Amino acid sequence: MTDQAQLPHGYPQEWEADIVLTDGMVAHVRPILPTDADALHEFHAGQSAESIYLRFFAPIKRLSDKDVYRFTHLDYRDRVALVILIKDRLAGIGRYDRIEPGGSVAEVAFNVSDHHQGRGIGSILLEHLADIGREAGVTRFIADVLPQNRKMIGVFRDAGFEVSHEFDDGVIAVSFDIEPTDASRRVRMSREHRAEARSMRAVLHPSSVAVVGVSRRENTIGRAFFEHLVKGGFTGPTYAVNNRAEPGTLILGHPTHASVRDIEGGVDLAVIAVPAAEVLTAVQDCAAAGVKALVVASEGFAETGPDGAALQHQLLVTARRAGMRVLGPTSFGLINNDPQTRLNASVAPPDQVPPLGTLGLFAQSGGLGVAVLASARRRGLGISTFASAGNRVDISGNDLMQYWMDDEATSAVGLYLESMGNPRKFSRVARELARAKPVIVVKQGVGTTAIPRGHRVRLTQEPPETFAMMLRQSGVIRVDNAHQLFDVAQLVINQPLPQGDRVAIVTNNDALGSLAADAATARDLKVTHGPVTVPAEAVIEDFREVVEAAVADPRVDAVIACFIPPIAEIDPEVVQVVAAAVDGTQKPCVATFLGMRGVQPGTGVPSYPMPEDGIRALAAATRYAEWLRRDRGEPVRPDGISRAAADRIIDAALERSPRGSELTTQEVTELLAAYGIEVWPVHALSSDEEAEQRYKELGGTVVLKATSPLLQHQPGQGWVRTGLRHRKAVGAAYRDLAALLAPLGADGIAMQKMAPGGVTVEINSSEDPLFGPVVGFGIAGLPIELLGDEAQRFPPLTDVDIVEMVGSIKAAPMLDGYRGAMPVDHRALRDLIARVSVLADNHPEVASLRLNPVMAHQDGIEVLGAAVSVAPAPTRGDAERRVLSTGVV
């Protein structure tokens, strides 16, 4: 972070960010400062004559002091400039200048160091400038580019924006709207994925490793890390670092070094296992030695309190400035079973590490990491890679998922999460990963007060069910504990996914068969074959026949086999029989061979202690397979939207009330109109005479309703009078309502034209500190308020997300013509939800939005009431520009 004392007035520190370049190295982006003048001169002097000409259209050998002053002194609104620093050296500059003060069009330009071409710097600067510009009301970028400047033209062309070109007087005039498009989002996410995956590859596939803090004494953390690296057969050089050892001291036959700086040839990965007070010195040594990544096993950081948190922040800043990624602190370490690497940089001895397999594992705390690895090994489940994030100051499960997405050695992923720092990005990355590989997550809660010490997260305002809904939307398989994680993993790794929810049950015990049938039905699996029971004394050949018949049944998608041995121990031949019956088919099998758990070598059939365990795993795999087969849909992009108009309304409201407030009725109407949502007007009344006069003006049929907030949660008390068609009836209804309100000390009566009959629904959104925008839908009134029958989804939404959202509530039959009523116009209802979701996604300042009542009927939908509150925008964890987290998100 920048020194506070050096910051000019109005400096937007929130624009500072760490980012990952295309080669996986960490860099820092921030607004330019007046103090960057010397660095700018040095940067320009290091550029080639060609690069200077392409940027300035002239051979400028040295920038004038006047130009440098103009480049470095900005207002951060009409004139904005960003720099990218690599190891505190200027590597790139990007800027925009509005054509007119406060205007919507700005001229954009970039200059990337010749020494850092091809690392994605221009693309990152464009992303950040476009996002900053949108927030300030800029809608379009223009640029003049020489035809030979192919790299700069490529930056604009490849960003995913719709770029127009005009050639005039030897210059290409480029222009494009900077509103994000589906294409620009895909480009940004693809680049983020490739950069972060490459960054993780450097962590998991080092060519050399040093352990800092290797003691000559056994039973110490540093010594354990070093021993496990050496005895685990790491394929590259391994170095022991101990600044207290005498020169020439050998540890496990390896010479010791006083510092990482003393190691010839450099080091890719350093494991730091020294007291907390010595960690920063070790990190600085690693930075000077060009180390690429760190595993910090040391304790004594954020988990100990404010002083430790400050030390942890210094650790992160020091590492990031040197371009290093950090796993930890308090990390259990990492493992890569790739035979070309054989990396065991963990506290787990080699004989306790699971064998080579295809399961990628991630755990946060060290203690849980030990338990997770032990459980995998007991079941015979092999792993590809494993990482323990500890306090998660930098590397998180999101980073590992980016790596596993392309890792051919990993076929399924398991994550044991104790806290969640950035669910919005987690959901996005997990959804992409789950399309290729099963993602299994253990998480008891999220964003609650029960957060492990040292884990910095935002607290959520949403109930625990919200996170479960996010996981379902993302295709993630959620389980309750590590045992269930491995129950699912041993199935999805060793067996094909079910093609449907129909199951066969075969057994040699009636009670076991009944137990399996009940468990399957309870998990929404359809028992279409069996239970078929062979006599307890039947020979194995009899069991083979019933298993083969179940597999051959076209009404069966999966087989549940349960076998109790007639003698004390299971006959291995039974396992082989079941495995042979399902081998080569697309029908998975889960089995209970009493007394066995795991996957028997050479069979591929997962065995569970009791049928319920296997059926739970089979149901989870079935739901996941259904999600995979489901149409993905297209992102919703309703027409008739003016984001700029909405921004003006929100900005004016926040200028009036900087801490946030409820919008006025007029502001709500205008804001929703900017998103194509029409709100029926409501007319406040103060007397029965006024009510009658207003009725004469409106005509038709009207409704009178009490509007006092005191009555909001008192349904069924007669606070509404409907179907009023005569002036006298309106006056009488007003007097009746006023008489009811008077004893309560309440007031407020309003008139509105009466909407067509139908189903009253509610659509809402809220900006959660942890999840970001959350959109809700349900039948208004008691179904939501009393029964909690509300569907929630997390923008950006697809059309399929919205269809599923509407159909997922328990009261959904009311929308389809329940008991003879006419079905509502689903198309209009889905369009309204889409507009609310896009509004919530585009404007984090919208703290809450509630459309209620909304009348859905056969001919359309009518918004009869709306309320919106705004507040200063929180910092979302997954913005429109690539940003590395800082231990919070």
C-alpha cells in the first residue's frame, strides 16, 4: 500500500490493487502520484525509439518537466492515470482524459515498458480504467493509434468490447462503449483464470525448494518440513536454511545456508518455519533472492490478535511487492503427488500421505488438514494435490480451483472450508470448475460469528440457507463433514455419473434391502428394481445373477448392492463379482459389504459401512449429474435499460444523505423506470372529501389502503378496501379506515387504481456485505413472512436461473392455475425478475429493493408498490476488474 503521508488530496486509495500477470507473477496497480516524476523519467528513458514514437507520434528523447508535471498531477475524475509496478519498478502506465469536463467520452492511452511486453499489462490497465470510468459516468473510450501499433490495437480488439475503427490522415481512430458485455466478461474471466492457474502452477510445481528454519534438533516444525521433502523424494534440489548453524553443518546430508540469499541458482519455493518475529526478515531475504512463492508455517499472526494481524498484513505487502504468492501463515503445507515433482512440503510424514490419485484437496486449518489426509489414506483414496491455507492471507480455495480446472491429473475436487471470504468469486469459479469436474464442499456455516481466529471475512446479513442456495446454483455438491466428502469422492472418481434417478437394490438380507429402499426413497431416488434378495445361504454365483439382471434392466440408472457375509469375513470374490457386473456400463454402483469401507484395489466399486452412507453419496452424484445435463441458459440482458440514468438518481440521493437513506416515491419511480419497470402511482389522501375528488380524477375501480408502517406485519386486519366503483363508496371506505386507525395512533391512507386479479408476489434484492447482491422471489404475505417460502439467487443470472427460481418455491402451483384459477404470465414475471437482478448487479449502492405488492395475472404483471434504500457502495469481492484479495475477500 502507498504511504499515507505521500497521498495528495482526493487520492482514491480504493483503486489500488494487487493483480496477477499472465505469467503468474504478482504486480501492483495504483493511481499515479506526483512523487512518480523521477520514475516516469526513468521509464521513458528505458523505452525504445519505436515505442516512444508509437505512444507520442514523435521522437521525444526526454519528457519535459512540464509534461511530467501534467502527467503526474491529476484530479482523479476528469483526468485519471494508473501505473503498474513490478517489484516497485514502473512497468506500465494507462490514462484517460475526458473530452469535456464531466462528459461521458474520454480519450484513453497506454504505455507499457519494453521489458514487460506480453505480460498482459495493457489489458489489465484497460480493465481498471474502464471500471473506474463507468463509476464516474464515462460511457465511451476513444483513442488515436498508429496503424503499425498492432499491440495496442490488439489490446482494444481482444478486450471483448464492440470496437469501431476509422482511418483518417494516417491514424486509426478507435472508439468503443465501456459498458461490460458478455464477451468482455468472458475475456476478463478467461484471462484471470489463466493467470491465476499459472500462478498456482509455480507454487505446486517448483523446481527447487528451501526450508527456512531447519533445526538440527528433531521434532521441530522446520526439521519436519525438510525431512518430509527429502524422504518424500522431491525431484529438485532441496536446501536447508538455518542462520544459527555453524558453516559446513550438515542436516540429513544437506549443507545448511545462513540465508536464502546465499543459495546459488535461486529458489522457486520457500517454506518459512521460524518464530513470527523473524518471519518478515525471512520474507525480505526471499524477496531479494527472487523466490516465486512462500509457504508460511509459522504461527503468531492474525489468530493472536491485533498485533499479529498487523504483522500478517506486513507479511502480505512485503511478499506482494516482490511478486510472490503466499500460502499461510499457520499453513499445514502443500503436497503434489505428480511423479515428476513428488513434493511433500507439509508436516505429514511420507508414510501418512495418500498415494497418487486424482482427487484435489484443500483445507484451511492444519489440524483439519491432518485429519483429511488421514481419512483419504484409510479409504485408499489417492490425491493429486493438497494445500492447507491456514490464515488464508493470500492463496485461497479460489486459486486452487483455478489450477484444478486445467489439471489433467485431477478428476474431482474436495474443499474443507472453515470460512468464506469471497463467495461471489467462489460461486463463479466453482460453477466453471463443476462443469468439468465434481466439486465437493464441506462447510458448516459462512460469515457467522463462529469464524476461526485469524480468518478475516465479512459478516453476512443473510441466513445460513443462503450459502447453500449459492452452492446449488453453482453446481457444487455440499456435504456436512469430511466423511461424507470422501463418501462422494470415492463414488464420483471411480464410477460413472448416473444418467437418472432410478435405482435397483440387490441384497442377501431382507432387512438390509428394506433399509436401503427407505433410504433411497427419502433421498428422492426411485426404486424401480427390487429390492431383490437372494437367500442368506446362497452361493456367490446366485448373487452374480441378480446383480447382472439389475444392471441389464433398462429402467435402472444405478445399482445399490448390499451383502452380509455368511461367515465372519467378506469373501473378496463377491466384490469382484459386483465390479465385473457394472464394469464397462454407464451405471454406477454403490455397495455395502459389511465390514468394509473405501475402494478395494482393482475393483473401482466404492464400499460403505451402511447402505445409507452409499445412498447419500449416490443421491448427491445424481443431483450433480442432473445439474450437468441442465441447459445453462443465457445471461439475462433486458432491453430498455439506462444505467446512466439510474446512476444519476442514486448519486443525487447519496449526495443528499451521504450515509444512505430511503428514496422518495418520485426517486423510486424514476430509478425503476430506468430499468423498464413501471410502478403504479399511489395517491396519498388526507380526508374523505379528497378521496372522493381523487376518485373522480382517476375513474374506474380503485383501492384504498392504510399505509402506516405500524400495520406492515398485521395481515388480515382489513387495512385494504378493494373494488370501489362509486364516489360515495370511496368516501365511506376512507372514513371506515380512518376510524380503525385512530385508536392505534396510526395514520396514512392512499388510493390506487385497482389491478386485475391474480397472484400477489414479492420480488426483492439486497446488497449483502459478504455475498454481494441477493435477489429473492416468493408469494407475498404469509408464504414469505411466516413460512420462509422464498427463492434466492445471486446475480448475474441466466434465463434458466430465473425459470428455476420461480419454480422452486413450494407455492409455485399458485402461479400455474391452482384450483381452476388462470395461470399467470410467466414471461412477464421472469422479465421483471431479470430487470431487478440486473439493477442489483449493476448498482451495489442499492442496499435494498422491495417490489410488493406485485400482481401477476394472465395478461401481464403490475408493480403496485416499491421501496428502495441506498447506501455507500461496499467493496465487492468480485468486481469488473481483476484484483487479488488482501486476506479479507
